Amino acid sequence: MRQSRQAALRAALGWDVRGDPTPGDEPRQDVRARGGGGADPRAEGRPPRRPRAVIGPGDQIFRTGARTAGMAVLATTGAVGLFLFIRAFLALRVEKFKFLTTQAWNPDIHRFGVAAILPGTVFIALVAVCLSTPLAVGTALFISEIAPPRVKQLLTSLVDLMFAIPSVVYGLWGLFFFQGHVIGVARWITTFFGWIPIFKVSGYNAHNPLGTASVLTASTFIAGLVVGLMIAPIQCSLMREVFSQAPAGEREGALALGATRWGMIRTVVLPFGKGGMIGATMLALGRALGETVAVYLIISPIFKLNIHILQHGAISVSSLIALRYSEASGFGLSALFAAGLALFALTLAINFGAATVISRSRSGAESDV
């Protein structure tokens, strides 16, 4: 009985049942020699087995929902573009390529184009972004990195409240209050930097500024500042969320190595949030390009290319549509749809460019989490 038990134990350990293990043998099975699960398939001429991921019902539902949402977004965007093209086809068939080079807007005599409207839209949006970006970055860094908890909650609520204010309120405030206070800034800029073409104001007399103040009102500069104050809250909210996700270990490591708070922000938080900052800025730029009511209330529409942002008179695509929609005939309405199609194409181009930039500078790409 005892010998049978020893033989069974020897067989289980891989030893030779007929005797003691040979020198160098170990009390375990050689899995590779016996062709077990660890055998090399290539040595035996068999193709290697690839592990298969088990997809459960929850994963399938999520995958289907994500694909459906993505396809719905693409379908909606394509449907909007197709609708604009169909409604604008009558006007585009008449003007053809002149639509991109004509500055006037007289659809009744078949003479219209976006050569003055699109640049005006871009100038207003660029002025807005130049104001909103540093303001949003500074506010987001103060809220996420410097402000005490109670002050942080208060400032977060105020920023969210500013974003909820209707654009017509911003437009009325800019027209009746802000414009009168910012004319002095425009006068100072054109007095000392008027040698730069974009800051030059025709008809402005530096020796008699009070008599020529009217040439500084209802300008691209004032409209851009008001739009910049409108889009700053959404930029600040997005940047604050990105900055707050910077790795705590890297923050503490930078401070432990002797970095100041600004040094920690400059070497850890800002590189980590670079992609989010670019995305927030591009989103705000798209919002500025389509702003209607505030720009419509502030600017004085002119259908002429005006590169002097401080000078009286400006125009944008959205304000043009709001200005001429009620009085447009069938052909005039098609021309307005053509202008909307041009703005739609410009917005898509900016968004694609922003997506390319963001994909090359993802948040956290330069930080080791």
C-alpha cells in the first residue's frame, strides 16, 4: 500500500515511476516538454492563437449607441449643408464665382457677394477672441489654482451666470453704456498706433478729437469687444475643467522640488491643459462667428471691405441675414441662404483645423500621469 502511494505521488510530480528522480530533475512537470498550454505553437507548426475579447451586452449597447450618435451628428451636419446649398442654388447659379469677389449687396439687380461680409465677420470674431482668451485663461487659473474654496464656488457660479445672459442684453449694454466708455481707448490706439493699417481711422483729427468722435463709434472694435465678453465665460468654464484635472502628483512634485506656484502652473498645468485651451478657443471662435443680435445692435452696416477695425461701420454674415431677412424677396432670400452657406463652410473649415491642432496637442501629452 505504501509503495503504491509513493508511485502515485511520483507520477503526479512527473518523476519516473520506476525509480528516484535523476539528478537535476525538479519536482514539477515540464509543461513545454509535455505539450501543455505553454507550448510554443510555432515550434509545432501550428498558427498562434489570438485571444478574443468577450463583448458583453453592455458593451454592445454602448458601441451601438456611440455609433448611432456619431452618425446622427454627421447626418445632421450634412443635412444642414445640403439644405443651405439647395436654397442658395438659385443665387449661386446667377452670380457663380462673382459671389466670392463682389462687395456690394444688391440682389434685386443681381449684384451681390461676400467679399466684404466674410472679412467683416472674421475681423469681429478675431477681436473677440483676442480679448476673451487672456481673460478666460487668467480667470480659469485663478479659480482652479489660487482662489480659496468659498471664493472658488462663488466665482464659478458668477461665470456660469454670465454665460446664461441673453445676447440681446449684451447688445443693449454695449450700445448704450459700453460704447461711450471705450471710445477713449479707441482714440488712444489710433493716436499712437495709427501708422499700423488696421488701427488707422480715416477722417480722424488728433488735434480735435471731440469733433471726430463719431468716426470711432459702431466699429468692428466695439462689436468685437462686446462679443468677446460674451464668449469669455464658456472659454473660462472649459479651461477651468481642464486645469483642474492636471495630475496632483506632478503638482506636488514640482512644489517639492522648490518651484513657485507660478512655476508649477507654467511647467505642469499649462502644458497639461494646452489641448483644452485650444479647443475652448476654437469653440468660442465659432460662437463669435455666428453671433447675431449683439453685432446687429452695435454696428453700422456698410457693404465695403473695411480693414480699419477702429473706424465707423462694419458688417457680418449673421447681422446681414437679420437685417435683410424680413424684406427679402424670393431671389433675395436665396442670396441670404448663399451667405449663410459661406458662413457654414467657413465654420466647418475652422473646426476641422481646430480638430487637427487639438489631435496633435492632446491634454496631458507632455505630462506623465
